[in-house]
Amino acid sequence: MANIVAIVGRPNVGKSTLYNRMVERRDAIVDNQSGVTRDRHYGTAEWTGYQFTVVDTGGYVTGSEDKFEGAIREQVEIALEEATVIFFVVDVFAGVNGLDKDFAQVLRSTKKPVFLVANKADTTERVHMSGEFYTLGMGEVFAVSAMNGSGTGELLDETVKHFKEDIPDKNDIPRIAIVGRPNVGKSSFINTLLDQKRNIVTDEAGTTRDTTDALYKAYGKEFILTDTAGIRKKSKIKENIEFYSVLRAIKAIENSDVCVVVLDAERGLESQDLNIIFQAQKYKKGLMIMVNKWDLIEKDSNTAKKYQDELYEKLAPNTYIPVVFTSVINKQRIFKVIEKAIKIFENRKQKVPTSALNEKLLKEIERYPPPAVRGKFIKIKYITQLPTYTPTFAFFCNYPKHIKIPYERFLENQIRKNFDFEGVPIKAVFRKK
């Protein structure tokens, strides 16, 4: 299950600073991930071995005379429904505010764990001042300084106690999530699949509203399909459609083996699509892109290749993600999407024999050895695939710390060149021989 921490609170209490502290800085809390979204409202953090998504509900207070009754309330309600844990952020320096009391009233109704985070407590005096917030009746007050990080460790230690364990599903049936922006054809795609097979074995309601998991058998294939098509009906507020749909996609991604990211051929790859793709990569899921409404594009013999090249330019260096061009309305290449997704699932489980790895890769490494660093010549002697849930390869060498990212990418490319890991993120690690 996806673990999501939602940061809520009135404007100007430091929600975004706390968010940045958790997802961007290179310290014990974070795993830095560049380019998740342009507006930085969604990110991935890590604490004591738990990886989780952080959502900043700030930045949406526009176009409403009554800030709380408007966009904020909608954001909080969505966060309450979707999050594993809520951080309710208040400002120690400003003290208890009327809007804080309104927030507390709403948050008391949730059954989710709520942590009252008294921010800007960057001096001993301000830590003592945080005691005022006990009057909100929200339980323990966590005095922190998002700016310098003090108190955040204790907060996160308590937070992860409420997380669900991320235990890989041992089932051999592929779990395929259909994700993407509203109105790209997700519903039509799923309905077309339903019409083609007509033998749903089970139809099980998902853990949250508007999502269903269904076990399908079609053309000799069996798979569980996660439908996130209902996300566009959730909210009439434009900003919150994206907010909600990304949260829904994050949950669907983490519970899946393979993510099919559906694009509208006319609109192409947009920032929300990139966000979904980067989240799937972060969680080490299989990935493919389905370009729908291909029938609406004027084509010549080179159109598909040109379109794919432009996609890969935006995704670089992640060009391992396959692209399938479809027209759901014309039932064109619909089942090719499912076949490709199942193949990616099989690629993800693939274990390459150590002998084959060394036979193929050591020759390439000999032709193009790692660059020397300060007169030290790096020798890679041995390669093996580690027994991990997603494909990870260990390269044993004399100076593992001196191998740079460009050479790491070269090695990943050689693995892909010699073995079929299409659609699967892979990782190279370097160890002392």
C-alpha cells in the first residue's frame, strides 16, 4: 500500500519549507529526486528504510474570498481521504490563529493519524511557546524548525509507526495500473477490454473510492487491472482535479507491477504525465506509454518514429520505456498494450545467470574501461545480479567509490543491450572486491 504524508494548514505557516526539508535536501530524511514536477507539490522521501510520498497542499489558495471555505477546505478533504498520515502545520511565532481552530475542527473528524507540527520553533524560547497549541485539543505538539531541521527526526520516527509495510506481492498475476490525465481515454480503453473478453472472474472494490481492481482472463492471459478512470469526476475545481488525480495515481502505482501511462496523442507528454512516470520509476515499477487517439493525427511513414523520438527527448535518459500507439475508438493495438505490459512484468522478474552476465559484459568493460581517477585505475572483475525485488546488478571492483554516473549509465545500457529489460528500471551498484 502506498504511504502518503499530506501537509495541511493555513497559508504562511511553513508547509512548503517542511515539504522541501523532507523531499529535496540531502540529509538523513531525504532521497533527492530532481524534476518530479515543476510546481513541486508531490515528492518522495525516505526515513529509516520507509519510502513514502509527501504532498504539499499549499499554493492553492486563489480565487476565494473565504480562504478556508474555498480551495483549502477541498484540499484538506481530499488529503484526509487519501493520506496515510496528516501533518497539521501551525506557526509558533504567530500563535494560535482562528483559521488554525477551523482546521482543528475539521481534522478531529478524521480517523487518520494527525500530527500537530508547531513550525518555526528554532530557539528554546519558541519551543516553549509551542505549548500554546495544546489548546487545539489535537494531542501531542511536535515543535520543529523546517528551516534548520530540528525536531523533524522525532516527528518522522513517530510518523513511520503508522505506515503499512511495503511487502511485495508474491502472486504471479501481473497487476497493471492504467494511469494518466483526465480525458485521455482510460475509461474507453478499459471498457473496450471489458467488451472484448466478457469473463471477469472477480470484481473487487478497491481500497479507495473510484478505483476498482478486477481479475481478467483474455486471450490466454490473466492479469489484474487497476482502473483509475473515475478521478476526473471527483472535483469541479480545476486545480484539485490534478491534485486528486496525482494522489490516485500514486496509490495505483505503488500497488501495481506495471504502469500504463495513457497520453492524448494531440496533447503529448505534459508535466503531470512526467510526474506520474517519475513516481513509478521511484517505486521501481515497470513502465510503458500508451499514446491514445492516434487516429486523430495526420500521418506519413515517419510520424510514429518522430513522435517517439520527441517523447524520449523529454524522458532522457529513460529511453527504456516502450511506446505503443493506439486508437481505442477504432480498437487499434488495444491488446498489444496488455501483451507489452505482461512482457514488462516478466522482464521485471527476470534473473540473469552470473555466467552470462560476466561473459557478455566483461568484454564490453575491457573495450571501454572506467576512466582513471587521480592516477587510480579501476578494474571491474566480476558481476552478479542481486536477489532483489527489482533488477539490481552488483559490479565488484577495486575502487567502487570512484565510478561516476556517466559510466554507471554506460553499464546500464550494456545490460539492456545484451538482456531484455524493456520497460523495467534497473540499478547498478558497486562493491569492493
